[in-house]
Amino acid sequence: MGVILGLIVMAIAVYPTLKDNAVTTSQLSSHTTANVSSQAITALDTLAVKGRAPMTGYSRTQYGDGWATSNGCDTRDIILHRDLVDTTVNDKCQVTSGVLHDPYTGKTIDFTRGAETSSAVQIDHVVAVGDAWQTGAQQLTKDQRVQLYNDPLELLAVDGSSNEQKGDGDAATWLPSNKSFRCDYVARQIAVKQKYNLWVTSAEKDAMTGILNGCPGEALPTK
């Protein structure tokens, strides 16, 4: 079991090379987190503001064939192991149980892997992939979109029903019910959009600004 846990830790550490041809952040955008203030509200001002592009050509397969694998562990299990506590892991590198202190609702959720129970905890793409498609991801290469889909910066283990309620919503249409997490949530969306050179709509920027005005020193996450 110690070997399996070690593989998960290694997978998290080497994530950017999940694919041999994974792109670097500098290839994605000239506006990287290394070049701006650590404050999220400052980073928000570096993002372009545009209207939504049409959904033409969109499908989940534009982001690859599901979760990528690193050191025998898929991205879903890597994130479960990162975000849950008291986890157990089987010899297939699958998280079979654990406890989630859910950031979106503030609830504590006992997770058990199974056909009828796994959906209680889901992996949310903080910038919904449909939203990403309409705000610049369709201009990325396929490899860049695969990297976005599997990037730990973009992923959180959360309450399944909240993830389903969010759908493809952005900050203007959906925010976590746990108000104490909204600053962290918006800052993470900004970090992802900046890293992958995505834009925001005017309504989205207004919503983000409204949240961050309550926490002007909110740091921009980097992982």
C-alpha cells in the first residue's frame, strides 16, 4: 500500500508531464502567474473581456478520452487522494474510501467507491469545460485541452449534487453555497483562465470583482 500511495504522490508532483508532449504554461500564454501580482483581483485585470463564442464543434472528446494516467494512477484518483482525508487505496491506485470536507457546501461527506456511491463525490472542473470552450479553449490545440482537463489547478473534489447543479455555469451564474469559499473559488477560476489564455465575459468579470472586493488580498493559486 505504501508503494501505491507513493505513486499517487509522484503523479501529483509530475502532473505537467502526464503526456510526453504536454505543453508548458509559457507555451499557452504570455500572461503567466509568474509575471503578475499574487493577488487575484490584479490577475483578473489581465484577462481579456469578450462575449461568449458559439458552442460550435463542442464535445467532451475535444478534451481527450477522459482522465489521463500518470504512474498508473488516473487524474480522478489523484485528486481524490489530494482532497480527501483518511483515504484508503487499492492495488489499482483507486481511492476506495475517504472523507471529504466539501468546499462548496461546507458539509462533511463520507466517500465509498462503488457504482451507487461514487457520485456522492465528484471532480469539478472549476472553469467548466463548456465555459472554457466558449471563452478560448477552442483556440487551443488538442494537447493543450487535454492538459487543461487534467490540470490539478482546474480540479476540486466536491459534493456531487453541487457539481451537477453548476453545470457549465461561470461566476455570473453559479457560486458555491458556502460563502466562505467563494473568494478561493473565484481566484482559482482566474488562475486557470490566465494560465490557459481564456477570457471572461463582462458579467463574469463583474461577478468576480464583486466577490474579490470582499477579500482584496486573495492570493492567486498556483496548483
